[in-house]
Amino acid sequence: MPATKQQIRQIIADNSLNSVADVCRLLRDSFKDILQELMETELDENGKADNGGNCRMFWSLFIRRCASCCTVSGQ
């Protein structure tokens, strides 16, 4: 579900967003945190310790790859 205008205004105010770089940094960090939470939830639900290492490694690499693609030049 998309955020409402009021929610977006609140996000801008809460995070002191003043530039495109600020927005990109927030999106990059949020994206990484969301993927991390998905990974941990999946591991908790499956409860498979033997396969968890492979899954954790995959998600870790995926998160790093996505984060590097979302970097803003000059940071």
C-alpha cells in the first residue's frame, strides 16, 4: 500500500530530508533493513539451521549488491 501525502510529509520532517541525496540515503538504508527483516523472518519461520547458512549468505550478498547499486555519487 502506498504512503499517503501526510505520511510522506511526516517522513520528510522526521528524517530532515533536504536533498535528493538525503532521500536516496534513506531509501537505500530502508531497503537494506526491509530485506534483512525479510531474511530473518524467513529463517525464523523455516527453522532450518542446516540450510540457514546458505540462505543467510545469499541474502547478505543480495543486500550488499543492492546497497551498492543504490549509492549516490559524492558520498
